[in-house]
Amino acid sequence: MPEPAVCEGCGNVYADRRWSLPETAVESNKHPHFRPATLVLCPACEIEKSGVAAGYVHLEGRFLNEHWIEIERLLLNETARALADNPLGRIMGIETDDEGATTVRTTTEHLAQRLGHALEKAFHGNVRYDFSHENKLTHVWWSRGGELRMEN
Ligand SMILES: [Zn+2]
């Protein structure tokens, strides 16, 4: 990929063979070898566009429904912190089904794992990680105050 490149979807910047958040672009602009940036779509935006997530966090149990505001805040804060390490890890969507189980879709496997660890650390409960290296897909199952649904 030509460098520097800028994602036309989110403004992420590709330079020195890595992606950075838009605010880092200001630093890149000071780079002595700065060239006008090429417009591309970053891997996170590609995944969002395709609609096919790389990570899923499944949440369920009574605790979830009683403490959703705290849980959602934790998920969003952890995602914001993770962005500093990897600007390609984002939440694509959060959906709740009729039975009250919630699914968080992420653009990277790593973010799903990280959210699982954060949930475990903050709220305890039961957690299980399912890795499918072949499909590059991770499912994280977290529950508290209810049964873990192990099947997909
Ligand atoms: Zn992007």
C-alpha cells in the first residue's frame, strides 16, 4: 500500500507500515518525507462495510439486564482504551434479542477477547472463549446469573 494513506471512512492513517488514529496524522504531517496522502479504506472500515464481524461477545444472565448501563459503559471504555493500541478494533454493533441476550460485534478478534477479559475482571461471572483460527473468528460467551449457552 502506498504511504502515507488515509482511510476515507474514518480518517485512520497508514504510515510506517502501521495504522494510527486520525489524531496521530498531525504528527505524520511533520514527517520530513511527508507526501500527499492516498485515500483508501482501512481494514476496520472494510469489515464494517462487509457487515461480517471478526469477533462476537455474547452476554446473558440476570445480572446483564439489571446492570446494563454499567456493562455498556465498561464495553465502550475498554474499546476506547484498546483503540490506542490498535486503531482497527471497533464495535460494529450491539444488539439485544427477545430473550434479553446481548451480542456485541467487533471488527477484530482481539477486541472481542479483550472485552471478555474486561467483563470477567469487572463483573466476574462465567466466560468462555471460542477461537476458530481457520475462519479468523472469535466468539466470547459471558454470563452472570444465568446459564451459558454454549452452542452458537
Ligand atoms: Zn477506516
